[in-house]
Amino acid sequence: MHIRNLGMPTRRTLVVLGAGATRGASFVGDSGQLHPPPLDADFFRLLSRSPAGRSQQARALLKYVAKNHSSVLDVSMEAIFVELQGSADFYEQFNIGRGRIVREPQRTIEHFYRVLPAVMKHSVTDSCAHHEAIAASLESGDAIISFNYDCLIDRALKLKGARRWNPDSGYGLALNDGTDEWKQWGGGPDASEPIKLLKLHGSLNWEFDSTGAVSLLPDPYDRDSAAGAVVPPLGRKPVSEEPFLQAWRAAREVVRRTERLIVIGYSLPAADYLVRSLFRADVDNDRLKELLVVDPASAVADRFLQLLTTPPSRIETMRSLGEFASWLE
């Protein structure tokens, strides 16, 4: 990526996208956009106001949160799912009998899987000018690590990535079908090293068949459940299982080659200790020359710097995705 307007030369770039990148999308705040994309901290409050919150599963999920944590739904997804995972493990390891409470943790997680596609359907559109600016600026050999379930950056790569983006290999997964729906090629040669899009927490456009093979859905939000396709904010994530194992291994290779790290809307939360390990273990401090953090919270840049043995020679911070995208024009 070459960010000419910032005087940043062409470097092998890794862009990290968190939930703040989706909340900062160009369509958020438009008069027709009534339901903003949720963050970890406000997922349940926004669910209660969304049409997605009217389903039986959504009402059961919100009832559980209100009864056990906060009557005004002022609790993060991370807090809920870390407890649910602990409770499920407790009942499995120390089971002394069946009952409603024993089944409740796993049933509540299943409600989340059923609710998630509808939440995204009512809060995310098919295109974002800011994500498209990023996709248009990425070059052969660059990469994205996304922790988002939505497919804004996938659509942006389809529209603006040209032949630099090839979903057949770009996801870092062995895919069975559906890749033609996620590319839009014109003429010209294929890229020598296509852009990587590694979705380490899964994606709503992933679907598994009976053999475990992954295909890409044309409409990621038109599905009954996200089970298997995404990983909730659990303390212990199933990264040793496929297809997540492939994606995480590819991420290690990408991080090792990174010369410029751009972090957008990802705050490095405590539950993501695996991500901390990824950057601490695999960033090459001699190779990494630039760090650019896009987040309204100034502390986020400090968290990433603490993972590095040696700070890069150039560090930039910006407060919004829109500000960053304007420098790419």
C-alpha cells in the first residue's frame, strides 16, 4: 500500500479491522440507516431496538441478559460469553443431574447464533465508501485481518480489488464453492501475490457442508443461524479447529512479513489473548517501520506499542475511519 497523501511509501501493509471499522462505515448516520452496527459494549442494547430483537430467540437472549446481568442491558458481549462458556464447562465437568439451568448456557449461545445474521441484516448495507477506499489502495502482497462477522470488506474487495483479490486463495482457506459471487474481474494478468483477507473470528458468508468443506454464501445475512461460521467473544476460542486453524496459521505468516501495520476500530480487548500472542510472537520489529492506529480512544495505540519490543520509526493516530479514508483519495 502506498499512502501518497501521508508521504508513506509503498510497503507491505497489514490492515486490522475491528468492530469500530464497521461502526465507522460511510452509511452509518444516514437518514435511512436506523440501526447502527453494534459494538461489543452495546450489542444487547442495540438488539433490543432493532427489528432483529423481535424474534423468539432474541427475546430469550435479552431476557437472560436482563435477568442475570443488567436490567438496562448495559453489559458487553465479552462479559456475557466468558460467563456462558465458564458455566457450560462447569455443568459439563461437574454434572450431577439434568435441568433447565444446566442447559441454559449452551441454549443462550445458540440464541446468539440465530440472532446475529438478522442483526447484521438490519445494520449493514452492501457497500461502504470507506472500505472501498481501503480495498482500492491495497496492493499485491498486502493483507487484511478482520475480526468482524460482516462482509463489508469482502464486498469492497470484490468491487475495488480487481485481480489483486482472488477469493479462491485470498481467505487463506480451502474453499469448495461460491467464490465467483465474491469477485468481479476485468481484464489483465492475475496478481503475483493476491491480497489476503483472514477472518480470524469467522464470517457470515461462510457455510459448511456435511463433509466440513467451506463454501461462500452470496447473501451472508440471509441464513437461519451463524453456528459454526463465527466465533463469539469467548475466552477460549476454537482456533485449533478447521477452518479457523488454516486462517490463524496464515495470519502468523502475514504478520511476520508486515512492514506497515494499520489498526482500525480494534481495541485489543482482554478476551483476545490469542491476538496479543499473535502480534507479540510474530511481529518482526526490524521489518515493521510504521504503525497507524485509527480509533477515537488514544489508549489503543499504546496497547499495540506495548506488544512491540521496539517501536516503529513512524507512528500515526487518527480518530475515525472517514478521516483515514480521506487520506487515501
